[in-house]
Amino acid sequence: MTAETVQGRLRRFTEDLLVRRGALVDWPASSNGDGGVAVVPEDVAEVLGCGEDVSLCSRPDGEGLAVNLATDFLERVVPLVEAEPNTCPVRIESLYLKQSDMARPVADSFTWHNAKVDVRVSQPTRVEYHTWFFHAALSSEDRWEDVVALTLNSQSGAEIQIPDPLDWGGAETGGLSSEGKVTTFRKAALGALAQIDRRSIEFVARMESRLERDKRRLREFYGALVDEERRKRERSRGAGESPEDFEAKKRAVNLELRRKLAEMEERYAIHVELAPLCLIRTDLPALAVRCEVLRKKAARIHTLYWNSLTKSLEPICCSRCQASTFSVIFSDDTVDPLCPACGS
């Protein structure tokens, strides 16, 4: 992720956060990160440690609220974030649902590797989608941080891409029962970890490169100590030191090298931190497409979902690794869906 992308996201986050807390924000896009101002309520000003008229800028040495990770920005705004609701229910009452036969869209969207699949019926339904936001951090000799988000169909468990429900014109907050148990957290956390693996490739490579560099320097340093002892012994023609003494010194140096290398491995070990920030529960119309899957002598009904926001069919969830896929292999006896990696 580039610095420009991080700064842009920080800026949008700050504007949205302040507006939600009742502030008036004027931060022109043409200002190149400087020249923003905000009029904030008294309680917000107290939390931020500033006046009710506060300057906004992206430079770490700027006055007012410096929206930059190189400053104490996160420490100052965390109390504002923590004071907000952790769960936001959203309901979209009415959206267009596909009326035509779903056999062709299903055939065009999915690849069934080892089974015959027949569409039996398509029925309107309502599905709750869970959009999870996590704060992710990798700590090593350096630190990497980001916010990751993913949306799951709470019925199928499939991970999908949908527009931000809070930006949807027909969305209304509230209207959902708080009694339903949210069961998607574990799968969402696994999906977030997969995102971290993809996003942090450059960071991990950089840490591994630094580790190899420092290990090479250690080996060169302690190797030089052994070489120096060997040269001393050669210059003195071995006088005053037996071969056993030299070998003992060599073993001591190698032992110290191994100890230093172990310490370095520990220092460069990457520790993962993942913390949930919030959950948006979006209830919206969907089309439940019930399909009969015939696999050898076994048969089973599976339900696919046509999403009214994306106007497309959603992937199916692998029963083993939980990956979302349109390329499906079915198990022989239970007719469980598997992704190509798990089914091969």
C-alpha cells in the first residue's frame, strides 16, 4: 500500500468521524493535505485536546490535528472511535429481484467439475450480510498496520464484494433484531488473516531481507574472530597454544554465534495482532436459488444466492477451507462443496 493511499484513507476516515460526532468540516481536496478546518462540539474538542476551532493537515509537523501516522493522531482519536456503536444494523427494504429463469445464469457463473446440477426453484428471501472491520498489525523489528474489511453472507458463509451499505441510497439504520446470534466472527477473522497475508507481502519480504542481512553480518564478524585466532596461531607457529586450546576457542565462538543468531530470530519474529473494530449487519432482499446436485449415487439440495445489490450470483463456500469459489468439486458421499484445492 502506498503512502498516498494511506493518507487518503486517513483523511476520509477523519472527515467521516468528525462529521458523525457533530463537527462541521471544510477540507478542500485541492489543499494537498493542508488548509483544513473543523468546528467541533465541546466534548470532541476536550477528547482531542484542542479548541472547538481546529486546523486539519496531513503533515506530521502541522498545527492543530495532524492526520498522520507519524504523530499521536491515533491515540487522540481512539476515544472518539471507542465511544461509537460497535455494531450498526442496516436494512434495505426493497430492491429489484431477478424474475427470469436462473438455470442459464447458474450455468454461466459456475463450473461444476464432477456433478450434475439442476436448478429446481428460485424464491425471494431476505439475507443478512455481515461486514466486519478489523485493525491489523504485524510487529517485528518494524511495524505494519492497516484496517481490513470483508463481507460474509450469514447464511452461506461465502465472502462477497458489495458496495458500502452505508452509502446506499435506500439503506436505513436500525430495523434489525438484536436477538440473533452473530456466528460469522471466526470465519471473518480467518478471511482477515488471509487479507493480511496478501497485503503485507512487501513488509514480510523486507523483514526477511533485513534478517538475512544481519545474520550474514554476524557470521562474517564471528568468522573473522576465528580467522584472526587462526592467523595468530600460524604466526606463532603454534607456540604457547595447543590445538585443543584453539579448538576450544573456536567452539566458544561458534556457540556465541548460535546464541546471537537465536536472539536475532526472536527479534525479527513477526507477531500478528487482529482486533475487531465494528460490524455492519445489512438485511436486504435476495433470491434463493435451490439446486439439486447429483453425485454418483448421492443427491443433495444446495442453495445459491443472487444478490440484489451486485445483481449477480454469489460464490459457494468450500466446506473444508471456507474459501469462496465458483469452481466447485463435490464429495462423493455427503455431496459437500469443495474448492479445486481441497477437492483435488
